[in-house]
Amino acid sequence: MADTAAPKSRGVYLFTGFERFWHRFQAALISFLLLAGLEIHGFYDLLGFERALDLHVLAGFA
């Protein structure tokens, strides 16, 4: 009996590697801005106010 297994296909990518990287980088940056903003407003204390503020402003310009 003949082998009827489908040949292995390669994935089809709609976006280049750079575009996928850029999207993931932006998602991580927005998540960090959210967490730093929550810390600035006192929801938790992980980095401290001054450090969180400095990093939040820096990330905002990135």
C-alpha cells in the first residue's frame, strides 16, 4: 500500500521577523508602562516611587 501521509509543509508567515519582533517589543513595553504606572499610583511597592517614575518616563520615550 502506498504511503498517503501528507508532505511536511512549512508555515506561512504574513509578517517579517522584524515585524513580529517589533509587535512583541511594543506589547512588552506597554505592559511595563502599565505596571510602572500602577506602582506610581501606589497599588504595590516593588521598585519604589522614584525608580518606577524614572523608568516609566524612560519607557514612555522609547
